[in-house]
Amino acid sequence: KGLTGAARLNELSRVRVALVVIILGALAGAVAIYLLRSSANERREENRERMLVERFMRAVDQLGHPAMDVRLGGIYSLERLAREAPENHAPIMEILAAFVREHAPAGTRAGGRAGNGARPGAGGAAAGGHADPRPRPPTDVQAALTVLGRRDMTHDTDAPIALSHTALAGATLTGAHLERAL
């Protein structure tokens, strides 16, 4: 009020410039916040991926350990990873199937570990020297079969579970989803 002519135009111009500066500042702040959040999300995703890879490598290493409990830990760690990262489901199932093939090949006695220092007669004879009427695969092989049997089939690829040429007599497969196993 009370301004006329050039003074009024100068004041309106200053108000317009102030509004433009405020709007540009708000936009710059919004862009900065967006970039910070997307950068943080990228870092979180990179950390998640790195941790998954580390856990995967550790679990695979455990499969080759001489102690049964460590191998079992590796098998169940792989199962958990397959659930947490569906993109890794198929390779994990292939690794577990390979574990079964390597540790229970056809032509070995149930309970024995081919190529792993199995003792003659180990797992095949009871304390009295009689053959076990129900031979069973080693505990770690049974655990891998259990994980394979309860896998989430919605994440399966077209590749079947390759279990041919394995000694699975006596294995517990009740409720196992091995429809496409070879």
C-alpha cells in the first residue's frame, strides 16, 4: 500500500524473485533428499548382496568339512539362503543334489561314504555282525534330501533335480516333492 509506479513494480519484482528462489530451493532440497535416499538404498542392497555371497560361500565351504555337524550346518544354511534369495534357489538345489550324488553314489553301502574313508562294513552291520535290515544314507545325505524334498517348487527352473546313480535305499522321503527328480 502506498507504493506507486516504479516502486510498486520493484517490490513486485522482488517478491517474484523471492518466490522463485524459495521454489528452486525446495526443489533442490527434494532432489538432494531423493539422491541421499537412493544412495542409501543402493548401499543397503550392495551390503545385502555382499552378505548373501559371504553366507553362500561359507555354507558351501561347510559342505566339505570333515565334521558331520558342520556339514549339516552348511546344508541348512543353504536352505535358508534359498528361501531368503529366490534368485539363488536353483543353484543351491543343484549344489545339494550334487552333494547327494557325491556322498551317496550308487554301488556304495548305505551309511558308507565313498571316497571319504568309509570303513569296510561301516553302516552295514549291527553290533552283532548282522546286516542292518534297513540301511540308511548318512545323516548329511538324508538332510540334503530333506531340504531338496521341501524346497519351494515355485522357484524351480526347468532343470530337474539330478539324483540318478545314487544309493538312496532307506532314505526318508515321506512328503518329499521330488516329482521332477531324475
